[in-house]
Amino acid sequence: MNTSRWLTVLCLAASMPAYASSGFKPIELKDSEMAELRGRYVMPGRIISFGIVMSSTWTNSVGDSITGKASMQIDKATITPQFYVQTVGVKGTGTNQTTGTGSVVGGAGLGSGQGVTQSVRAAGDGNTAYNNVGINVTENGLAPGNLVQSGQVLVAGGVVTGSSAAGDVAVSARNGGLQMAIQANNNQGNSLQQIGAGNVLQGTVLTGNTNFVNNMTQLNIVMGNSLNNGALNCNLDQLKGLRTLGY
């Protein structure tokens, strides 16, 4: 190799540490940048099961009730995610239910909220209503027992209905989400639950007396304990090696 080539090689070799140093120099992240990242990511493979359970129950003053329940569970063995729907009607033992005479007006804006929207509006006496949203995160590697798939499959754009002396329930898949609606008999009122597009809506309107309404939406996430994964440990060991170099 001639002298000019040797000089070129020596110059490149001398310049490499400078380029490497500037390329790997630690840079402090701003709080605003960290706020955009915090809590948004999970290590690959950690989520091994995800499920949704939605249920609504309406019980009137004489004990008649109607219940709708929809559930879905997704894990590594799931080929096509599907909601399974069950409806149950129970005949009460009471008699002579009075027709509701109350009237609730307004509230159109409740259907356009972002995030979680919950409301109970009543124009009657002696009513009880609950709106519940729960998120359960476990790391035992086992899916919750209440996510057993049973009932009628809800197809995209379809509706599953049920009825009893208490009223009618309709569970539908629309706009990329799930909706569950109950229309009570004898002008007692109605309830609605929706989940999808990043929003959760739960609302109850009571126009009669002595009704009990319970709306529940629950998200269940199961995390796998994969910190002993060999490939992951190998990557962590490589990162530890950088500490001795000042990074």
C-alpha cells in the first residue's frame, strides 16, 4: 500500500472515536417528551389475554327483571375475536305495577362526550341505579373465570335481543364497538351502555318508581411474567456492558 493510502487509513482511524463519541452521547429528555411516553408501552409478549364483559340488568317494582350480558376474550389462540351474548328474563312475584308518569328532558350532549361518560337521570321515587367501569390487570398468567365464552355469537352489524315482563334488551355491534340498550315496560325508563372508539358511555333514565338498574363494563388484562426470557436477558446484558464505557 502506498504512502497516500496509509495516510488516508490513519486519518479515518483517528477520526472514528470522535464520531462515535458524538453519536452515542447521552441526551437528556424533557419532561414534556417523557410525559408522551410514560405508561404507553408494554414489553412484547407481556399481554397474553384481553377481555371485555358488559352487562345490564333492570328490575322493576314487582320483581320482573331483564338482563343482557356480552363477553369477549382474546388470547394467542384466538383466531377471530367474537362477542358472545346472553339474555335472561325473570318473572317477579309482585302485582299491580303502576305506569311511570315522569318525564326527563334534555341531555343530548351526554352522547357526545369523550372518555368515560356516566349519568343517572330520574323523574320517579324510590329508584336505585349504578354505573360501574372496572379495569382488572393481573400477572398470574390465567384468564379470569368470568370470561368463559358462551351464548349467541354477535356478528358485525348484527343485533341480539331478549325480552321479559320487565322490558326489552338489545345488544348490537356497530361503529367498531358494542352497544347494550334496555327499554323498560310501562314507561319505567331506559338504560344504555356503549364502548368503542376510545369512549365508554353509561346512562340511565328513570321515569317510574322503585326500579333497580345496574350497568357494568369491565376490562380484564392478563400479563405474562416473561422477565426470565433468555433473549431478553441477553439484550439486558448487552446494555449493562455499555455502562463501563460511560454510556
